[in-house]
Amino acid sequence: MRILLTGPTGQIGSELLQALPALGEVIAVDRAQMDLTDPEGIRKIVRSIGPDLVVNAAGYTDVDRAEREEELAHRINATAPGILAQEARRLGAAIIHYSTDYVFNGRATSSYTPKDEPDPINAYGRTKLAGEKAVSASGCASLIIRTSWVYGLRGSNFLSSILEQAPIKRELRVVDDQFGCPTWSRTVARATAQVIARALVRQGQAWSFSNAGGIYHLACQGVTSRFGFAQRIIDLAEISPEPTVVPVPTKAGTAEADRPRFSALCCDSTFRQFEIELPHWEAALEAALCCENRNKPHTACTKREAGS
């Protein structure tokens, strides 16, 4: 099986680059090789590679900047995935496309299911929802995977921001009225590989999602606030001296884009369909920090590695 992977240098893509080779030949293309704002270039590259499966981990992910660059974000998050799906269908292939909890407005009082109606409140969410619709409208066999509060050991994300600021600041101000499911990028990648492997066993060809296609939620279990997430990072990282984490309301921040106040994802349908287990967010965070600290002998590495 030939797998075309986009976004191999991103948080999820870099982990997929490690998880997918066990399933087939992986051809990874980064932004230098495939410009997602160039429709004809996308078509040319997909046709030249001739994949059986496209895994699209690329995207415009700067939530605040998207408020000023919504047209560019739309080209990358919506138009490009639609073209990838169209070309996959032309080849008789399938596509796995990643989306976000930010397609929801955050006014729910319980975790969102894939059947709940999207209603994004910022430009990023609008472009990601448009991408979901473009992939679905292509008629290609597809899995659209929504995930939540993704963090990793590389790039810019909440975890890296807290680890960078905590040792040098006496006080960190973190919003305490946004709730979601912190999810390690490695958890997403390994679960994706499990999904493909199960499709291979059940259907004889990993790129045929005829019986299981659609939208699924994939996030670590449990719900916390940004404030709770930050506190747990500092506790597990054993930062000394430990800064004071001060809870503040969202309105006290300087973010350009509105964020959903509650965007936790219900993953029950994913569990039922693919029989995969996802770790609690705290266990995954422990595992991530253990990986981060293996080469830092002065920093303790937690024992539990569930989800790693």
C-alpha cells in the first residue's frame, strides 16, 4: 500500500511519519514539495505518486492569525483537502483528513458527538468545517477525524509554551473558563494507524472505508480547563522554583479569535467502530513529558507511559 502523507513536519504529521511505515510505503510531502495554495500543483503531485491512501495532516493552524488571513486559511484548510479528496477518488484511493473541535460553538453542556451540528465562532473553525464539507462532497471514501487541543514535543503549542515560560516567570496567567480534551499528537497518530490496520483486516484493503467512512472524534479521555492543563504540566515537569498559576477569564486575554468555552469531544462511536482505546489526558501528558525529559537527567521522568 502506498500512503501519501501531507504535513510531515507538523505536530500530528511528524508522529504519523513514525507510525505509518508499518502499514505500507509512505511518501511524505512537505510545503516545499507541495504548495497547498496551488490546486494544479496538488493534482500533479497526487497523480504522479498514485497513492492508495492519502493522509492529510497539513493545515493552517494559527487560530488568531486566521482572523486576518481567512482567505489563505480557507485555501489551505478547505480548498486543498477538497482537491486531495477529488484526486484520491479519481485514483480509486481514500483519504483520512484531520479536523478540529473548533467547528463547534462551545455552548454545549456535554461532550460533542459527530452528529452534533457544527457552528464555528472563528475563522479557523469556519475554514476547517469547509474542509470537512469539501472532502465529504468529493464522493471519495473518507474518514474525517476531529481532534482536540493537540499538543506535541515540537512546534508551537500549549505544552511547549508552558514549559518555556514556567521556568522564567514567577506568575502565569491562564484562562480557566475554556474546557476541552488535551490530546498528545502521538496518541492521534498511533490511533490513526490502528484504524487503518483494522480496516485492512476487516475489508482486505486499508484504503476502502466503504463500511466505516464518515466523521469520527479522536481525543484523549477526560476534560479539563486550560488552567487545569497548565497546572498539571507544571506539576509533572517538576519545575523549580514553581511559578504561581493564576486563573483568569477569557475576556482578560488578548487573543484575536474567539474560542469555544466548552469543546470536549465524545469518542464513543470511534471506540465502537474501530475498537481502539484512548488514554486519559493526564496519562498521555505524563508519557509525553517522559519522552521530552529522557535526555535531561536533571529532570525527573514519570514512570507511567500509558498512551506513549
